[in-house]
Amino acid sequence: MGAGLARLWLGDRPLLRPWSGIKADGPFALAMNLLAPFSNRIAGGFHHDGSDYALPPNLPGEPLPIHGDAFQRRWLVTEQTDNSVALQLPDGSFGPFRYGAAVRYRLDEHGLAARLELTNLGVMALPFGAGFHPWFPRSSQTQIRFDASGYWPENAQHLPATRAAVALPPDLDFAGRRGLPHGWINVGFAGWTGQTQIDQGPDAVSVRVSSDDLHTAMLYSPSAGADFFCFEPVSHPVNAHNLPGRPGLVTLAGSDSLNVGMRLDWGLSDDRSA
């Protein structure tokens, strides 16, 4: 199931929404997914270095390709200790992408670190991306705080409605701690500073999401009635392969690699007022 995480608990309190335990529910019922060789949706394909590349849809009910296919493949456990595990995907293939991937998860007293490496195994240089897709519990007490420089509004196809990121409207400015919107939200934030605080209330565990490598973040939740939301540190915005300048994508020649990491720390208080 794509080397995703099934559960992450602190005592009897979930830090991530636990896996349903039912394999038929699919990988997105897990607590976290890995995204490679790109994240989120691409508008059917892209043009690169004089050639057009088509990408097939890869999920039922989704007309566009989404999140690559590393999350749908079988990975091999290559190393395991009391507090860490390494897994490898030796033969990833999606459209023109031929790639290998490796991930290491490591637990310590205060957090979980994840590091994902993606290698171009093909002969063509292509634009690659990667990211992490954690699913957090959501309740009426959930609040988040993070800084970003702008965002990409979403159109009816769940693609960016603008060619470049635009200024944040007041209701999407999370620089001060605030609750999630009551309705649908599925937008990408540009210029994420790599730190997000998630406060789940006095009876739950605060979590800090951080990354030194990833500067775009997706925020998704269908409504206040959902028991989850997603805050996804990723390398690039939705449909970056077809945006000017291909923000966040990295062109990898054969045997070149992209290495990104994310960390979840718990029990840390926010050092800024709401």
C-alpha cells in the first residue's frame, strides 16, 4: 500500500487519523501517503523538451492523474530496527516516468522523521516532484497556524485558477492561529515557511509539521463535518508541470535524485499568540 503509515499514536491519542484497517478502502484510508513522482493533479499531461507526454487517470472517479503512483505500489522493507524502518520501490513507472524511490521513517522521543528519495531511472530528463500526504484528525477544536506568501485558487477541475500564486484573502491567512473553514477547502499555499502548528485542544496532542526542503503546502478538508483534514508538505503546486516556470519541480537527468524530508513533533506548544 505504497509504504504509507497506518497509525501514529501518543498513548491512546491519535496524532494522525488511523487507518481503517480495511485494505479494500484503498491507500487514502491510511494515516499518511507518499507522493511521487509528482504530487496532486496534472491536467492530463505536459510538454517538455520538445515532446508531449500524456498521463492516464490512476484513481476511479478522478478524470485527471493524481499524486503519481508510488502510493499505489508494493514497496520492499530493506531495513528495520526498534525505532526505524526503510523501504524501497525499485521499479516505479507512470507515463514517461521511470523511477526508483526509498523512504526511511525514524521515531524518537518527541517526533517522527520521514525522508523520501526519488531517482530518475529513465534515459530522459524529466520534471519530478514529491511530497507527503498526512491525514490529521479534525474536530471543532482543531486550529492551525502557518505562514505563506500566497496561494493558488482552485477551479472546478481542482486545478489552479490562476497562472501564478496570488495574495492571501483574509479567510485563508493562517498567520494567526485559527480554525479551518466550515466548507470545502483544497488549495495550495506558496512560500510556506516550513513550519505549521496544529492545535487539537486540551484533551488531544499538539503537533508541529516541519520541513527544510519543501516550500509548498496543500490544505484539504471537505467540510466541518469531516473527521479529518490534510496538511501536505509538497515540492510544487497542483499542475506545476503546466504552470509558467514550473514552480517547485526539479528536472532530473538519468540517475539524478531528489531528496525531501518532513518531521512531525508532538507536545510542542506554539510560541506565538493566536
